[in-house]
Amino acid sequence: MSEHRRKGQIMSWEAQSLRLTLFLVSPVDGEKTNWWERLIGLPPEGKVSKPRINGYEESGLVDEIVGNQVRLRILIQPMRMDLLLTASPKDDLNTEVPPVIGPVSESLDRFGSLARKWLAFSDMPQVERMAFGAHLDEMVPDRKAGYGQLRQYLSRYVKIDPEGSSDFSYSINRPRASASGIAELRVNRLSKWSVIIWSVMRHRISSASSEVFRDAERFSCHLELDISTNQDFREEIAREKLSFIYDELVALGMEIAKDGDIP
């Protein structure tokens, strides 16, 4: 596969959601933070307390990316925090499927600026584990084309028949040593691959009948990424390393999106 072809593939992915997860050394009280307003410069649209899990959430719409409206959420539990960027359709009646933030490069630029700013806050709790997650879609004309794309991405280890395949999913973790210089820190590279049929379900109701039908059917090669530092690493990650590790996790995820299932 040529370098030009690989670059074309990374540019063709669109992001449904992007996530940064931090696992903490000690508990944090989310209601005592004001991270949203410091990140965005405005109060959040919503604040939700979740007493059953001792959790807290702030959320709201943020800048549009290539014309698509996006929603940011900060979810805080005592030992875990998530920064999550998702698509937020403007009109449920005319929603494109799947709803996306935008092209992966632009989406990561916007999300990354927020993630690095958050990680640099002076009151950021001590972190012992980090994860980058993403749901990505590469739109294709039909099911056969979707399996043809999967065959290219997974060709090192999996054989796929585009004509005769359906209901296929493939999940693999291929850990690597971290390039951060932290002793014994490894990175899990979990990827999940599938072909998805997207459609909007609509109801047509009349005095005589009720009918359910599909509208706006589309197909995508779908990739779910969960790139994380290893769970058995139980030391605090130095504050000055947090942004480096975030960038490393994203780079490893994008390598998979570009080159497929590689060692």
C-alpha cells in the first residue's frame, strides 16, 4: 500500500466521538471544580449531579467543526474523569447518519486543544492511567465496499470475502512500550472493526395504520479505538508527562486508522 494511499485513508475517516479518560490516584469532588468555564470561557449549559455514583457532569455546545454542531461533556467520578466530544445534530428530523463531529484531523485539532489545556490546569488531580477513545467512520457506497475496506485494513492477519461476508466484527489489542521514558509503562492498542448500516427509523401514522420505515440508509467501515496506558501501572504519571502521553495515545490510534491492524 503506497504512502499516498495511507494518507488518503486517514483523511477519509470522520469522527463520531472523541474521549480522554483519566484514572486518578485519589478521589476528586467534581462539584468543587470549575473546569468547564475555564476551558470554554462560558458557563456550561447543563450541570448534573449523580449521587448514586458520587458523580458530576457539565456539558454544552461548543464551536462548530466544518458546519457540524458538537457537544462537550466533562464527566467526573471520584476516581475517574472523562472529557468527551460528540456530534450534536441540529435537527432530529433531517439528521445525517451517522452523526459526526467532522473529519478526523479537524476534530482532533479542536479536541486536542481542549485536552491539553485541561491537562495543564494547576489543580489537575494526580493521574495514574490515561486513555484515548474514538469512534470513527469511513463512509462507503454499500456493504460490499465496506468489507473491501476492512479486507485492506486487516489483511496482515484476517482474510475477508467482501462478496459473502456479513455480521463481521474483529477486536484485537496489540500492546507496545510507551515512548515516554517512564519505566514499565506500556500502551494497550485496542481496535474494534466492523461494517455498519446506518439509517433513520421513522413512523408514519394515519387514521387507518401505523408504519415504521427506514430512511437515509448509509454504510460505513467503522473503527472503535481504545488506546490506554496499562492497567497494572500503579504510579502517578508525572504532571509534565501528561500532554506527551496524550499525544502518544492519539498518534498510536491514528496509526491504526491509517495502516490498519499492525504489530
